[in-house]
Amino acid sequence: MKDSTKYTGSKLSAYIHIPFCEHICYYCDFNKVFLEGQPVDEYIDCLLKEIALTVSKQPITTCETIYIGGGTPTSLSAAQLDRLITGVHELLPTQTTKEFTVEANPGDLTEDKLLVLKNLGIDRLSMGVQTFDNRLLKKIGRKHTADDVYQTIQLLDKHDFQNITIDLIYALPGQTMESFRDTLTRAIDLGLPHYAMYSLILENKTMFMNWVRQGKMELPSQESETQMFEEAIAAMAKAGLSQYEISNFARPGYESKHNLVYWNNEHYYGFGAGASGYIGQTRYKNFGPIQHYLRPLREDQLPIHETESLTTSNQMEEEMFLGLRKKQGVSKTAFADKFACSFDSIYGNVVEELSKKGWLVSEEDRVYLTKSGMFIGNDVFEKFLLS
């Protein structure tokens, strides 16, 4: 890694990307490839080599959180998962890790894979459910069914795996309020400690975007999307789940520590094809295509494709964009400590303007979005651009 990415702070985390899927969903634009015929074993070896090369250039003494995402990490075999996670334990100081998450798909998580995760200290599982409506699951290209979700939850219960989060997507094509309410009820009835809920975003180069452009698919209205979100917030609150970030709900103590690293604008390594990291003043991204990622690692070189050195203004902007996603907002004291200047000297006028509009609340030590501000978050965030 270049010297510009050296970091002397104490808090570091790691994101590890597994780009393989057994099925490609129609809405997904993440870096992923169909599993069959891919050099999976070489990929795991090279990913571990990337971690080893990084650590050799700059020793990592603490790793607050680790998140293995994708793609679908549980598309790996039990033996491959064992090789990957054992290697991570050997290379990173996991004795300092406060949360170790692996993403899974319902139906992919067999008992032998779950036992590997449990035996190797994985203490949090994130599962992509999206909806309990089987018709919609098929329509969006998911290969699991609602029954698969229940069977996977039963398997997790059997092995006393408690810290589970599921992702739901609302405003899906053809999704009615009735279908959405059914999904919401079924999800909450599982009694899980954490839920993430996102509206469908049309991404370029996805099948969904092509179908919408061709007039072959229609999405729910903006009014329906807003109503779904409002009902979700109310139902989660009634069930004792706090909306600690715009799209995330948790019982006390089960907030995602890894995602808070992002929202608190803290530092993390990104390992794997297409992974991004943020170290010191530098954001960087690895090569995305598998062979492009593997090529430098075969020559014992890091697979970094691009780096961006952030100015102080960039960092301040990101502090606001990310921090205002949290219900507690941004701490003025923490901002002042981080940037060696008062919060009000930089953003006092913006905060005053947004407070008058009813989108923001400014207290002695923090600023945070109002409920109406939360529904138009991106419009609010734009006001914090300094250039």
C-alpha cells in the first residue's frame, strides 16, 4: 500500500468481499459473478495474500469489526469458509474484534457451514430476505422462498445463534401495501434483534434498470414508498426496535458495530475484488473483475486500482453525510476534536437554515435530522457541500 494510506490511529476495521453468487439478482449492482467455473480456491488464497501483504507493510494491532460480505459468502463450501476464516484469524488481530459478521442467503446456509461459522467465532449473521412474498421473490430474481427463511432461522435457533439481522427491500415492482404489511409483520414476528430496510434503488447495468427504461416494469408510486417507510418505522418502534440509523432498526445493544464504523466516518481496510477502504486521508478501491484482482497478487503486489486523497473539506462533508444518517446525528465536540475547528464556524449558517425549514435539530452538542428531514435525507446532505 502506498505511503499516503498509512494510518496511525488506533481504530481500524476490515471489510472482506466474496464476489461469488449461485444466482444473480435482477436489482443488484454489487461486484459479483456467477459461482460456477470461477477460480474460487485461488481467490481465497489471493485474498489472504492481500491481507498478509497489507499487514506486512503496516502491522495492524487492533481490528474493531470484521464484515465478510458479497456476493454471497455462504455460496462457498464449508471447507472454503473454514480456510478463509481460519486465515483471517491467523492474519488479523481478531482477539481485539468486537463484532465478526458474515452475510448469508436463506437456503445457502447448511448445517455444516453454520458449524464452521460458529466454531470459528462468527458472532453475527446478516441475511438477505428482501420480502416474504414468494411471487415477488421470483420477480426480483431471488432463488429462495419464504419457507427457506423459516428453515434457516430454525437452524440458527437450533445452534443458539442469537445475533441475526435480516435485510428487507420495499417499493419493489408490483408490491402492494397488503404484501408489504404481510412481509413487515412476518419479519417482526421472527423476534430478531436487528433489521435493515431499504427502498429499491434502480442501479445502472442491472436488469431492473433496463426493464424500466423499456417500459416493461413499473415501480410503486412515491406516495406508496413513503407510506411503506412510515409504517415500517411505526411497526418497528411498537416492537421495541429503535431506528438508530435511517434504514436500520435494533434492540438496545444490537446496533451494527461495523456499519457504525462507516457512519462515524472511521477507518477500515477493504479486502477482496472491488472492495473499498478508507485509511488515513485516503480512500482506495481494488480491481473489480476477478482476473484483474488476481493478477497483481500472483506477483505479490497489492490489487489497488485507484486511490483518492481527501482534502479536509472532503472529510468534513463526509462526516456530515454519513453522521446525519444516524438518529443521534453528529457530535459538535467530536467534529471540533477531529478537525481542530469549531462546528459552528463551518456549518453554523447551514444548520440555522435547515433548522428553520424543520429538517434539522441543533442542540448544544449535536445536530440531527427531524422525521421530515429523514424522508428527504439526500436533499439535506447536499446542503453540507463546502465547494
